[in-house]
Amino acid sequence: MKEISNFFDKFNNVALKELKKRELICNAVEKVTKHKIEIKDISIKDGSITIKGNHGLKSEIFLKKRAIIDLLLNGNIKVFDIK
């Protein structure tokens, strides 16, 4: 029974790390753009972040992309692009 518990703990740890990463992304975007985004509006794949939102928010994120990426790299999140 202990082995099954350890198996599920692995999945729980992965989910918590992903949630923490998304929170850090939300905080970085809010710090740079002064716009609050929801965790559910973020998807991460292969070092590329996709943020759902209106065109004005996306334009501001695109203009300040370098500052956001630098903040995330300082927080040990490996990001190469924001879409």
C-alpha cells in the first residue's frame, strides 16, 4: 500500500510544481504590465508561454516581453518565448 502512495505522491508533486510555476508567471506579468491575469489563462509548452486574453493585454505583453522573460529567468523558470 505504501508503494501506491509513493506513486501518487509523484503526480501530486508535479502538479504542485506546475501550479507554482504558473503563479510566478502571473506575478511577473502583473509586476511588469500592471495587469492581473488568471492562472487558468496560461499554458506552458517547451519553454514557450501562451497567455489568453484581450488584444490590448497581448500587445502590452509583447512589448514588454524581454522584461517579463528576464524576471522569470531570475526566478529559475526557463522561458524562451511568450505568445
